[in-house]
Amino acid sequence: MLRYSFALRILPALLFILSACQKPVVESSEKPIETIAFGSCNKQDLPQVIWPAIIQNNPQVWVWLGDNIYGDTYDMTVMQQKYNMVLNEPGYQQLKEKAAVIATWDDHDYGRNDAGKEYTMREESKQLFWDFVGEPANSMRRQQPGVYSSETYGPTDRQVKVIMLDTRYNRDELQRVNNVYQPNLTGDVLGEEQWQWLENELRNSEAQVHIIGSGIQFIPEEHRFEKWANFPAARQRLFDLIVASKAKGVILLSGDRHIAEISKIELQGLPYPLYEVTSSGMTHAYTQATEEANKYRIGDLVNTLNFGVLQFTWGKTLKVDMQVRGTENEVYLHETIVF
């Protein structure tokens, strides 16, 4: 009887602890996704002013696109302290109460500016990244070479698959001449295991929309900073895979640049235009960037604080509104695609 009464007393506390540890769950079998929000370049010690505007959009999913903190260290104690600053940010805590979270990293939260597979603390940093996004301690993702992941949201006939690529852990090195990166004509970005995983995610998917996220930009070619175009063979392999997989409704998301823009490319064999929405940054922006060549850009270049939104309208056809918004939730860029 004593043991029974003790169990009754502690049961409510145990249930509370378990519920507090659970991630927000999108009701995948019932409600289709209506809004996904995303952003990048969030320096943990700068004012976190953009969260209220993000929350106003009531996103069901929040996507981190890298530089989620500015770690830039080989000391994992320092890295953990910086992650804790974001985890303790009230705005982010409020968002997590209602939105599922999926993420990748870029160089600064990976650990070193512009680094690839040569970063010696990549394995230790990977575990702190998974802690940050709430990945269970026994998850197989913690054993893979990189932080790539995918999640599928919505009922079977209205599914959105979000695929997050890791463009750091296995990325080959780049040479820099006069502050300009030189193309690595044969270099790789993802590593063979991630390539095979990505092919499976696309070819064996029944989702109506496939969102592919990357820390660095996919489509733009002309700027001198980091981008997929620095690895032209890998970039072409990615585009060829998107076409060959016959995946429905692919949209690309990226961060990194401290600017926002929408790019569009036509791929031979792809029955719809391929769009990329770049959203960066959440706490600081490249305000001097008033002009920058990008032959694929649609609309303006945005050089102030921003985040991105995808709004889905489901019907006989699927309409996706791609938006870039500011700290007052004002719309800077807007483009609609119909699948």
C-alpha cells in the first residue's frame, strides 16, 4: 500500500517531466502544412528582435538554415554556452511551443569560418548541434557523418517533405586567391553516403512538395563568396538528381549571405521552374550590399534583417507563396509558384 500511494504521488510529476521533454508534434495524419518559416545567421549576443514577427505567421514548422549561433571555436564549452543563449531566448522558446523544428548548420555553428571537412572538432560539434535541435540521445542520426536529416509533414495526399543537407562535414577544401574563392572543379560538397541518402529521400518519396535546405546558396554563380557553384561538378550532380528523381514540387532554401533574394533556374527535364529562397540574416545584415550580380534573381536584393515564409494553399492544384519578411512582418519579396 505504501508503494502504491508513493507511485500515485509521483506519477503527475513524472508525466509533467515527460511532456516537457517532448518536441512539438505536427499532426501529420490530420492537418496539412499551411505555413513554414525559416531563417539563418542568428548571432546569439545581438538583439533578438525578429522572433515576434516570425511568431505572427503561426508557422507549424521552423527551419534553421545555418549560422544558428556564431560559435567559431574549437572549445566545445564555449560552443555550448552560445547554444544555451539561443535556447534561453524567450522568443525562440515561444516559437518552439507551437512549431516543430528542423535544422542544418553552416560554418559558424559548425565551428570555423568557411570550414569544411578539415575542421578537427566536427564530431564533437555535431553532438552539440543535435542537442540544440532536441535529437534523442539514442538517435541513429548522431552516428551518421553529418547533420543531414528529413521530416515529412501532413496527410498522405498533402505531404511536405523537408530535407536538410549538410554542406560542411564532408565538404572538400577551397583555395582563396585575392579574397576570392577558386572553383574546385572536381571537389565534393556532401560526401558519398549523404548523396546516396539524398537520392533515396527524393526517389522514394510520395510527398507533393520537397523543400531542400542548405547553408550555402545553390543557384547563384557570380558572387565571390561561398556557394555551391564553387563546386561545379557537385552542383550539377545535385541538379541532375532533382531532375532524374522526378520528385514533385522541389523548392530550395538557403542562408549564409546576410542578404535575402529569390533565384529561379530552368532545368532541362524538370517540368517546373526551380526556385531558391535565400533568407539571411536574423540579427545582422550586409547593409552595404545594394547591388550584386545574380542573373537568376527575381525581384530585389534585400539587405536588412529578414526571415522567410512558405505559405501553402491546397486544392486541385497546389499554390506555394514564397516570401521574405522583415522585423515588422512587412513583406520584402513575394513570388508564387503553382504545382
